[in-house]
Amino acid sequence: MKNKNDYVHTVITKVFAILILIICTNMLIGSATATSDAAIQITDVAGYEKAPSFSPDGKYIAFESTESGNTDIWIIDTTTLEKTQVTFDPSEDTYPKGWSPDSRRITFTSKRSGNMDIWIIDVDGTNPIQVTTYPGYDFYSSFSPDGTKIAFTSTRSGNSEIWYIDENGAHQVTNDPNQDNMIPSWAPNSRSILFRSTRSGNGDVWMIDYDGTNLTQITTHPGEDWGASFSNDGKHITFDSERTGNMEIWIMDADGSNLAQLTYSGGIDMCNIWSPDNKTIAFWSDRNGNGDIFILDTTAKIKENRLQAGLLLVIIIGFLGYLGTQSKRKGR
Ligand SMILES: [Ca+2]
Ligand SMILES: [Ca+2]
Ligand SMILES: [Ca+2]
Ligand SMILES: [Ca+2]
């Protein structure tokens, strides 16, 4: 009987080991062999369309486009895909990365003052307001979700740092004179700001509170990581990264777990931003020859991650339980 029990034990152990191997192999092969994504292209003109951002009501995506002959801010209706030009100034108007909470105003970067400054404009193209007046570079601005602050990047301290402006004026957030800090993006709490810094020796995503406290490194890969954005429910972070040798967009849980690659194209995929319903991201890609705006459903990847983690956990718990039973039996 003892020999038969040992035989059964060995067979079950092998079956569990093979199951774990199959699951792990599937997880590795699944991530290694994915070569395409299901991104949907929503602009299709000859020039470069870049820097998308969703209005908080989800009705529009603002983006920059060279369709008019110079770089201007445009919006596209997310249902009808009808485009409307918002700025008409002959200078460069770029980075419309932030909407006011009421979806009526857009903050963007413009050279119309003679150098790069932050501006706000009504979505119908009226009431342009200059927000910064520093003679150097001020760029890449976004409203905090509560609408009380605008974060931006500025070189006014001597190198590229994160700043914000509110009713009391401009305030410096990061202070790292030897490294560049850029691409600020607000967390849903209107307190923390994701940004890109080279302070670890290579480009990584970091987070800091607007008052300069709670500096935290978010990504640690030796490859170059760029702009990041929080989902509006705070559960996920997407970020642009060159860690594969090509600029792609990655997703992870807010605690850094369940890291997965979202885009797969031979071109550039970057400037990720979440939709208000947390189901899709918008980004720009030159995968079809020139820069255009794309949207990509994130829900399938999040479900796949959860399923893989859940299956692995069930098998490991089952295996440990089985081993426990066997050792008790042997101890009798
Ligand atoms: Ca322009
Ligand atoms: Ca300036
Ligand atoms: Ca890195
Ligand atoms: Ca284009």
C-alpha cells in the first residue's frame, strides 16, 4: 500500500508541477509573442497629430495638429469624430494636456508671446489668457482635477523643473539642479503629480506632492521611461517607455504590480492619457506613417492580468495544500 501511495503522490506532484509550468509558460509566451494591439485610429490627416487629452465630460479629445499649416489646438468629438480648430495663431500652439473640470477651457503651450508660455483658452476659441510671462521655456501644462492649480514645466530656475501656478502665483515643486524634471501629470487627489526625471541615472517616472513632499520613485527600469498618467479612479498608471528599444505604452497597478505592455507597433506610441470612464487611453502614434491620435481599450489587458494572477494563486495554494496533506499522512 505504501508503494501505491508513494506512486499516487508522485503522479499528483508531477501534475501540479506541469500545471504551474504551463501557466507560467503561457504568461511568458503571451507577453513575449503579442505583436499587435487593438488601437483605433481617430484622426487621419497628413501632418502630425499629437498630445491628446480627454475633456472631463468625455465628449472631446483635445490635441495638437499641423493640419492648418502651423501647429494649432484642435478638438475631436469622441462620438462623431468631427474635428474643430480651437486656435488660429500663426505661432506654435502645442501640448493641450489639460482641461478645466467643467470641460469649458483648455490649457496649452504657445509661442505667441515671443517665447514658450502657458495659456488658457475657451473651447470655442475665445478668451485666450496668458498664464506665465517668464521669458524662458514654460511648457506642458495641466489643470489639477479640482481646477485650483495648473502644473507645468519651466526652466526659470536654470534647468527643467516642475512648477504649479495658482491664484497666489507660481511655485516651484521639484528642485534638482543637476537633472531634468518634466511632463507633470496630476493624480486624482489633486495633490500628487507624476513626472519624468533622470535623477536615478536614467529616465524614470516619479511622483511628488505639489508642496514638494513625498517624493517617490515609481519606475526603476534602466530603460528610458517618459510621461505617465493616472486612471481617474487612481487604480492604474500608464506610462511611455523605451525599455523594449521602441517607444511603447505600458500599464501597471498604482502600487507597481501587474506591469504589462499595452501597445505593440514598430512606430512611436506615446503621450498616454486616460478617458474619464477609466476604460480607454488616448495616445499618438506614427505607426501608419505620420502622427495620429489613437484610442485603446485597457479593460481586456487589466482582466487578463487579474486572471493570470488569480489562476497562479489558486494553483500555488492547491499545491501547498496538497503537500501539507501528504506530510501529515507521512507523519502518521
Ligand atoms: Ca498656431
Ligand atoms: Ca516663458
Ligand atoms: Ca528608467
Ligand atoms: Ca496625421
